Amino acid sequence: MNDQRSTATATDHRSITEGRETMTSIAALQPEPALIRACTISRDVQNFDLLIEDMEAELGESWGDLTFNDATVFLTQPEASALEFIAIAVDDEDVSDISTITRLIQTAKDRNIRVVLIAEEVSPIALHQLLRLGADDFVPYPLPEGALHETIERLRKPAAVAAPPAPKDDDPEVATPGFQASGDRDATILPVHGLAGGVGATTFAVNLAWELASIEKKDGPRVCLLDLDFQTGSVATYLDLPRREAVYELLTETAAADSDAFLQSLVTFNERLYVLTAPPEMLPLDILTSDDVNRILEMARSNFDYVVIDMPKTVVQWTETVLNASHVYFALIELDMRSAQNALRLIRALKAEDLPVEKLRFGLSRAPRFTDLSGKARVKRLAESLDITIELLLADGGRQVTQSNDHGLPMAEFAAKNPLRKEIRKLAQSLRDLEKTAAQKAGK
């Protein structure tokens, strides 16, 4: 893409900083025939040639650029109030001077100027420290095609059509766990990993967690559902739960968190299921280290009987941590080539690292019906070609599955007779029976 997009504009764009002194760069904004509506701020804008091109495509001559030092002065001037937004472009070399960037964001927000971060190879911690200060949007660099245009369109939307703010932690409608952390339990950990998009991994995780939580009318097991897909996690949507800022605080400060802080970051569904939703903002998956994930799993394990984890489709550093901690690791596929290839890649990767591949339990979503002999033959060939056993045949729940998710209800509450719900219910009962049997043997 970089080769196709011209970088000639890098030398002829309007520069606010032309001149001998800082004050001339500020004064350069005033005599221009076209109103300056935005400006880029960076150590050297020539390092972001695609940003130059996209700014000219979106704003024509109505933009300029500033260095960090010049911007510190300019944003305090009356002329800055005419800006719609500033685009702060940073790379890994700028992280050492993050305090200057922090002051720029704070100054811009004090002047009601919108802030867009353009970041190239910036660490997740530094990036989200800047986002937390009030940056309105973030775009990675090199800029994806059309990304800056979409960002500017979002910034220009009136407040009336903006997304509603996330509920505050003290919102009385947010139900948090009503029990105290005791640390006297040892949960069964059940991650769910979709090996291709659309295989229903989140649907499976949500409904399995609810079936376990509601399997007994009284004194049932205590179940926690963790949504560890920080970018596109949908557990909150499927259960109609708010995404809380406390989740972000937990994820970024696991070393300082204890079980009480962990429980306070959870929300409760129907007074039975305890959920750690994905955070309100989209976060990079590597914002957590393996040690961070270990701490979260330990806090969950010691306070619950079952911990169901909705995993991201991407394999990251801490996937190994979750796999090692799990009792059973559900891997969901479909009867198609992409699922087969992804399953093969995962198996090879685990074997190459000498990881416990035997913990994988493969589940086939939208499995053929009992009378579909041709489909059953294809399932058998798939299992033989991958040298695996497909232990879960999950029925196609049809439109009711989507409707249940859109209504924010488990299928047990929305479509109890759905064939997929019945299969998940049987699995939950099987897991519960195994747990009771193991507990009885341990008691003897």
C-alpha cells in the first residue's frame, strides 16, 4: 500500500513550523486564507508520510503541523480554539518523553480540542496510559486505508448521536457479587477457543457458564465467566451487561489487585452467574503478561467452583498459561476447510512447544443431524485427517441462537427447547456429575 500511495506531499504540505522562531510558527496560522481546522503534532512529521497524505486528502490546505515543543506553546494561544482536532503521531522513540505528550493531551482536552493518537510500535502500557488521559481515538501506523477518514467522521458526529457512556461503577443498576472473597475453593477451569470466526465459541461459553450456574435450584456451584477477548469480546452483549471501567483498572494493575478487587470488577447476571466482561475500550491482547493472567486465574480459581473463559481467536503469549491451568480446553471448529487447517496449525504449534495438547476437546459447531449420513461421514473423515477425536457434536440452533444473543439472554431463558441448548445442558450435567464423583472419591 505504501508503494502505491504517493509521498510527494511530504515536502509540499503546509507547515506551521516554517520560519526561524517558534512565534513565527504560531503566527503562520493567522494570515493563511484558509482556516486551519486541524494540525499534526510529532517529533518529525516526515516520519509519517502516509499521515501527511491522508490529512491533505481530508482537509486540503486547512491543516498544519507542529513539533512537540511548538505545540506546547501554540495550544495555550487563543488561535488554538479554532482547531477541530489534533493528531499526535508517536513512535517508540517518543515513549521516553511521554510526559510532554501527556501535557499536550491534557492541554488540548482543557481547550475542548479533540485528540487522535497515531501510534507506531508503541508499547500497550504507554498507549493506554495516553488513551486514559482522554485521547478521543487511536489509529495504528502505517495507517490502514480509510482509517483516518473514519476517525474524523466519528469526531465530527454531534454528541447526541455518540455512544452512551459506560455505567459508572457506583451505578445502582450494576449488580456486583454479594459475597466476600474467601479463597477456600478450587475451580475447574474451562477455556473455550474458537478456531475460526463465527463458530459460536462465545455463544458456547456463555451458555455453558449459565447452565453450570443454574444446574441446581439451591446451593448450586459458584460460576465465573471471564471474557479475555479484549478487542471483540461479546459476553457483555450476549448477557446484556454493562462494561465497567473497573475491568480496565484490574487488567492494568493485576500486581496490586487482590481477590476483593477482582470480585468488585465482576457483574452479576440473574444473581447466579458472575462475569468479568471485556473492558469498555478496545485493548491490545498483549496488554496482559503471562504473570498477569496467572494472577487473574488464581483469584478466580480460589473463589469459584467453575471458571469458564471465552478466549480470543488469536493465540498470544498467555494462551499457554491458560492452557496449562485448564482442566479441559474446548476448541470449536466447523465442518469446513478453514477450521481443519486452523486446527492442524494449533495442534502442530502445541506439539512443537511440548504443551499439553491432550487437554484439547474438539467440538463441532452446526454438526450434521442424526439422519444426515453424508454429513456424518464427512465428520469422520475430518477427524481422521486431523488425527483427533471430535467429542462434542453441537447442533445447529438456527435463528434462535442469534435472537437469544441479541436479546441478551442465555438460550435456557429464551429458547429452552433449542437443540443446541439441549446439547450444552447435557455437557454441563456431565461436567457436574464428574465433579461430584471426583469429590466423593477424594472424601473417601
